[in-house]
Amino acid sequence: MTTTPEWYTDAFPELRDGPPWVMAEMIEAEPALLEQIATGVDTAALALLARTPGRLDIVGCGTSEHAALGVAEILRDAGRPATARQAFEARLDPGDPAGVIGVSHEGGTRATIDAMRAARAAGAAVGLITAVADSEGVHNADAAIVTPMVDRSWCHTVGYTSPLAAGVALAANVSGTAVPPGAVQRLAEAGFETREQAAAVAGQLGGLARLIVVAGGADRTAARELTLKVEEACHLPSAMRDLETFLHGHIPATGPDTGLVLIMTDRRQAEARAERAEALLRASTRVGIACAAITTAALPDDLLPAGTIAAPQALELAAPASSLLGTALPLQWLAYELAIARGTNPDLIRREQDAYRAAAEEHG
């Protein structure tokens, strides 16, 4: 039975002695949730904003910044040019956008709200994707998409995928198409079934000193999110590198104490990326890096000694949407299983410790 420690307050996630952590329950909820968002959320007001001619910026911080990257990718593929920006930088230099859409899971991220206010002051229309209808962010928006579920773990999962599913719905509205019924749920359900593979990879990577996550195309967003999830969930130092970038000077800092996860699911230019990925894996295994992959491609097993997580894809969805939603649950399971392997509580992201709780209070 859990004994409530002195530091614990109701503001923290549910306190548990051990797994299953709340993060696992959030992952379990995603397939039905994402289908509900992609096919049923009200996008009308935000779609009007997104159709406004001129520059469209999508802004956010942390997990929401990665979701903003994904939403921008999905909108661009649907024919609406959009640029993802880090919210703090967008606040300092809003430029001259016609519209700005913030992504903030609970609608209270200070830098995102400040970026929205700066955009409005510059004459832009302002929107928000959030899970909290009565939030400060919504009160600063002209239009909003409100998703149905708030994360109960601080290692956010639905906080990443809900805006992505909202982006799929928004892109369909803007382009005058429809999201195929059931496609998003089937994709997420297939991702949910990768947990056993993720656990096997986590068993190979969990004891290493650091992790590198590599990707190209739409998968770069997933790589950034995995990097964050791993550091939050199990405190393993991690870094993201673009597919080509990693081959230009980074390998000398690695070795047998390093793990590498390649994410490769974007079906656009897949052959060229696969060829470069094999070169990267050959170079990495030469110096003893433990390589693994989250992929839809058939890569040589001998180049992936730490294992493979077979990511699903949905050909009835646009390529970025398929990649972003197809990799989401596998990468979340990998972070979760790394927490199991390393004996950490992913839900609290280390705020049960005085120094890390104080650090969180410093940055707000």
C-alpha cells in the first residue's frame, strides 16, 4: 500500500508503489481516443482561421512543441503551408503571421500563451489546440479545438497524440476531404500491440549510458518526442539527430556504451532514406553502438542487434499522419519499458526528489 510522502500534493499524478504506472493506462486509452478526435472533434472555427491567406505558425513547448511540428507537417501535406515554431522564440519575434495556432495540452503554458498574445498584438488571428476548455489559453484564442482527455501522467502520451489527431481532423476540413472511419483507431491499435517488441528493445538499451535517436522526414518529429519521453521516463541522457547529420562528426562521441534508435516510417522517398539508413547502421555497428529501429522497412537484422519494433502504417491516411500516429504508441511503449528496465517512475518525471521539484518550480 502506498504511504503518502511529505512532498506529495494533489497536484501530482496518482502516487503508486510500482508498475503498472499511470502512463501505461494513458497509452491504453489512445486508440479509441484518437479515433474520436480525428473523426468527431469540432474543427469548424479553427479551420476558418487556418484557411486565412498568409503565413500560418503552429507554436508550442515540450511535448506540445513536438505536436506542433506534427500538426504543421500534416497541414503542409494537405496543401496548407504551415511553420512550426518554438513558442518562446515566437513570442520574442512574432514576425507577421496571418494566423497562429498554439498547442498546449492543459492550456496554461506561459510561453505559448505569451506567443499567442504577441501574435494577436501583431494583427494575427489566434487559435489553440488543448484538452482544457476553460483554460487561460482558450480565453486568449479566437478559435479552439478541445480534445477530450487530460493526461494523468506527467510523462505525457495523450498530450502528444491528441493534437496530432486534431491536426488530422483539421487538415481534412481545410482540404475538403474526410478522415477514413476507423483508420486512426486501427493504426493506433496496431501500435499498441508493439509493447512486447518495445520491452525486448528496452532490455538491450536500458543499461547503456546514453541514447541517440535518428530519423528523417516526418519521423524527425517522432525522434524528438522519443528523446524527450526517454529522458522524462527513465532519465537516460538522449539526443536527437537527423538521418544525414549523424554521419557528419557525431560518431566519435559514441561507442559500446551508446544505444541508437532509428525511426523510419515515412513512405515518401523511402528508398533513398533506407539506403542512407543502412549506411548509418553499418557505421554505427562498426564502433559498437547498440542499434535498434522503429520502422516499417525491412532492414538487415545484423545491423539491428538491439532489436526492431515493427511500426504499423495506414495507406488510407496521408503519409505524415500515418507516420506520426503509427510511431506514437511504439515510441511511448519503448520509453515506458525503459522505465521498467531502469526502475524509475515515469509518471512523476523525478519531481518526487527535492532538487528536481525545485527545478520545476524555477521554470514554471
